[in-house]
Amino acid sequence: MRYFTLYGNFVKNCFRRETMYRFNFFVNLLTVVFGYLANILFFTFVYDTGIESISGWSRYQVYCLLATVWIVDSIFGGVFFFNLIRIPSQVKKYELDGLLLKPVNPIFVISMRQFNFGLFSGVFFGIAFLFYSIIKGGLSISLTGAFFYFILVICGVVLLFSILFMMVTFSLRFVRIQGLIQMFWTMMDLGKNPHSIYPMALKTISTFIIPAIVIYNFPAQVLTNANFFNSLNRGATIVIALIITGLWLWGAVTYFKKSLQHYYD
């Protein structure tokens, strides 16, 4: 309960800041909306040429994937992203020392101190577009599929956090890591398209090594119960996502703790 109270105070402070700078809030909001609308328009133009499916994905199944990308990125961006990318700067300016001295879990305080309402608001647009895609496409969605979709969306957010957290943790040893942060979104872009357009080698790497497909494709597959990776079914997809998420989170936390020892030295 102490951490819930503390996080509530973090969010309140961020909300006060956002209300002071309303223009910045709306700029962030429009950036989110227009960025994802561009992807939606691209696939709309592709399907309007007369193509009925892209490697087995119908128009509205792809739209469900794009809505999932919107939702996952907005949650991650609003809650974690701006906290994590500040870590290298905090290391360089010795600001991290003050955060580590606080009587709370260091991972909690450095990764959840700031909340970006502008980016997080994209979640509601993504959900609205998801419902539009399901209804307009006449897709059959079960309560079980919806429940596991929610679970895999959370897995996707945790995976994004774990991967970027591990990358920025390198700053505890090497200080300057701007190239790694730029590489992060480049790698994640692989998962924002239907996985079946990629050759098997790239699909395997993007699933089991750099799990971009797990982050974005897996929730959409479980929701629509279609277009699974190779011969997997819904159950196997969920189990693989949970295992990969657990391994990445454990690896990120373990590496951070070891890097802290190096930082203190």
C-alpha cells in the first residue's frame, strides 16, 4: 500500500505539471494520434488496391494489430519511457545517487517517477480503434480471448520495459549509450507488422531473441484466434509469451543489480 500511495503522489504531481503546460499536453496527444494514423492509412491504401489479405491477415485483423501497437506503446510511453531514457543523463550528472538513497525500491523510483498523460491518452484512441476493427470486420471475439488479450498486452508492456531498462542500465558502466536507445525502437518496429511477411529466420529472432513479435503480434493473434506463429495455438502462444516475459524481466532486474555494484565501486 505504501508503494500505491507513493505512485499516486507521483501521478498527482505530474497531473499538476501537465495542467500548467496544457499546450505541451495537446502537442503530445496530437503527436501520438497522427503517428499511428499514418500507419493505419498506409495499410488502408494497401487494401484499397484490391488486396484481400496480406500473408493471411485480412484488413480488420491488421487493424487489430495496429490498435494493439497503439495501446501497448501508449501504456509503455505514458508510464515508463520518459523515466527510462533519463537514466543515462542522471548517471552523467550524478543525479542517480540521490534517487538510490531514497528508502524505496530503486527500480520503482527511477522507472515510475514521471507519468506522461499526453502519451498515455493514446490508450483510449487505441481501444476505440480496436472496437471499431472488431465490429466493422465482424470478427468473433470470445470473453476468453479478450481476457488473454489483456494479459498479453501487459506482457508486451513489461517486455518493452525490460528490454529498454536493460539497455539504459548499460549507462551505469559506460555512461553514453544514445545509440542503444535509438536501436531500441528500430528493433521494436519489426513487431508492428504482420509477422508472416518476414522470412522464418527473422521471425524466429524477433520472437525468441528480440521479442518484438511477442510484444505486438501475439496479443492480436490471441484476440482474433488467427494467424498464429507457425503451428502454435492460443494456449502455446500464451505460455511462450509468459515465459519470454518472465525471462526478460528477470534478466533486466538481475543485470541492474549487478551494474549497481559496479556503479558503487
